[in-house]
Amino acid sequence: MKILIQNGRLIDPATHTDRAADVAIAAGRIVSIGSVSPDFNPDRTIDASGLVVAPGLVDLAARLREPGHEHEGTLESEMAAAVAGGVTSLVCPPDTDPVLDEPGLVEMLKFRARNLNQSRLYPLGALTRQLAGEALTEMAELTEAGCVGFSQADVPVTNTQVLMRAMQYAATFGYTVWLRPNDAHLGRGVAASGAMATRLGLSGVPVLAETIALHTIFELMRSTGARVHLCRLSSAAGVELLRRAKAEGLPVTADVSINSLHLTDVDIGYFNSDMRLTPPLRQQRDRDALRAALADGTIDALVSDHTPVDDDEKTLPFGEAEPGATGLELLLSLALKWGEEQQGAGLMRALACVTHEPVRVMGEALGSLASSTGRLVEGGIADLCLFDPDARWTVEPAALCSQGRHTPFTGYDLPGRVRCTLVAGQVAFEARPPAA
């Protein structure tokens, strides 16, 4: 199908492009940007007046809940949520049921996702079998099946020798290890340690749980040479350790969730279980440090940390509620909100954190798509997000596409509304009334 997008404001952070330009698409690829040949006869023309035409968003942390937790979300519902949020590529962790530790499971998941013709799915393989932290998985076979890295999700490896061997193996073959820095023994609480947790009588997770894990990871990186991506950094102290590691030249990248970027432990209020998240919400000084680090590039990417949870598991006392929140449909708007509020950020940096920066994190694991995912280039894959930067909308859980309706941002007034999402040159989502 041939599509012509006219009168839009083209923004591509990868090339620092911000200009008015038409985009011509054919056979799933961008055939021209700016000057469109008079011989190009589109099957459909989309009028993008007043809209930003940006690369499709790339989310490095989205649980789709399938297989094993279909009562909380299915591929159909969560992929629909992704394209409704302008997300055209996403990475899912391996903590499904069964765990993604066998090539056949990865191939089945990718096949199911591919048949939906919506967002591109990039699974992470389990670092250890069953995420038990004991025996390593067959990383080479999982890579051949389509895994872009290896992770323990939220399950720490308690045996440091096993973690070292995993990183040695990954370094040998150039794989990236994705780790959430959290000490297995100190990180068992339900809220961030501090005055709020004490006042509410909630078990606390100290900042030490993150920094001790970071010290261990960085020492193992120095020993093994492994490349590591740190998932969902949450503290000011963690940011400072990351900054030092990058200055030292360690091959490390990091992301932060939309929850930690905008909320603090005060938002827990009177035991609001929608604020029961992993990692737990920390103090304002931590949030401010995370926001500044994302702006200056110390933290590379912003993620939705999309984890749909059903009512039965969420409407429980705070300490018993399942952690997690829906986020795919909020990622763009919360990135824009941060870009508006944070000094040194702005629209270009906000979009960079959810487009080409996540692609840089994945690197060569994307294969042939690495050169065009998260950016707009002639000849590249036509994954695009068209959004109205001036539109405002109120977060109403019942209006979300995700099967998980619990979000800590209920009632928030947010900027930016996705009007159309294209994946491989096909319209995967279109708001009503149509943008064309």
C-alpha cells in the first residue's frame, strides 16, 4: 500500500531533524522525505496538519502477560495498547509462565506477535533456567530464536559466581545482559525506606539495595568485559554510580520508568495500591536526580514498565497487592510532560529517549532493522507515530486499550495525543475521528 503523509512537522531526534516535510511510503518502507516524486500515486493520503510525524516509539520494558497470565493481559489487548500509544517496537522480559528459557517458547511468542501485524516484539531470554539463578540457559540458541538480550527480570541472582559466569559467557559472544540492580536480601520490602514507609508501617527497601547491587555489577563488568543494560534505576545514589561507571568507560546503559520519573513515595497517600510498583517510588531528591540524569544522557532511555494487573490482585491491602501498572498508552505523553518541565530537556530529547536511544541500547541485536528502527530515513522501515503535541487528555482507565486498567496516573491531565500509528507502512492504529 502506498501512503502519502502531507503537511506534518517531521521530527527525528537521531538526525536532529525538525522541519515541515511530506513522507511517501510504499511496500512498507519510506521512499522519500521532503520532495515527493510527481509519479508517486498514493492509495491513501493522510493530512498531518498540526501533527508531529515522528519515528515509532521503542519501549524497552513491557510485559504482555502471555503466556501464563492471560487473565491480566493478552498479546491482542497489549499490542493494541502499544500501537494506541504510538509504540511500534517493544522488548518483553522473560518472566512469563513458562519462563522464556527455551528457543521453542521464544519462537512461539514471536510467531503469535507477528501474526497480529501490530508492534514488533523483541523478547529477552532468561539468563538462568527458570530464573532460578543456578544453571545458565543456552544463550546462543535463544539468540538464534530471536532474543535481543538476557535478563533475570525482577529476580536477583543470589550466587555471584553464577552471575559472573553468565557475564563471562555473554561477553564472549557479544550478548547484552539486562539487570535490575536490587540486592536479593535488602530489596524485599514493598515501599522505599524513609519517613513515608515508616509512617504507614510498610516494610522498606533501602537505597543500599540498589547501590550494593550496582557495585557488584560494575566489578563483574570490569572483570568480564560484559556489556550491561541497567533496568529501571530508581535512586540518586544509583545515578551517581552510573555516572562514574560511564566516565570510566564501562559498556553500560540504563533506563528509568515513567513511574519513577514523575512520582514519589508521597504519592502512595493512604495506601493507594495503584502506587505499588517495582522498583518502589522513592523520595523527591531521587526523582529529581533521575529527571536530570535522563536529560543529560547519563540515563539513556525512558520505559513504560508496562505491567498489567487485574482487579483481584490489585484491590488488596498495599503490602499484599501485586506490583505493576499499565503504561504503554502513557509513555509518549509522560515523556512529553517531562520534556516540558525539565530544564535542558525539551521535545527533541523527550522523543529521543523513546525512539533512537532505546535502539542504541539494543544495538546489533536488532540485526538489519538497527539502521532504521527509531528513526526516519529514506529506504528505512516505515514505523511512524503521528501525534498532536497540543492536544490535552485526561487519563481514564476505562478508556485504555490495555486489559490492565490500573495506573498511578488516573486523572492526570497530559499533553500529546496519538492520532495515527504506522507499522511497516500499514496503519495499525487511527484515532477517531480519522486523521485523514
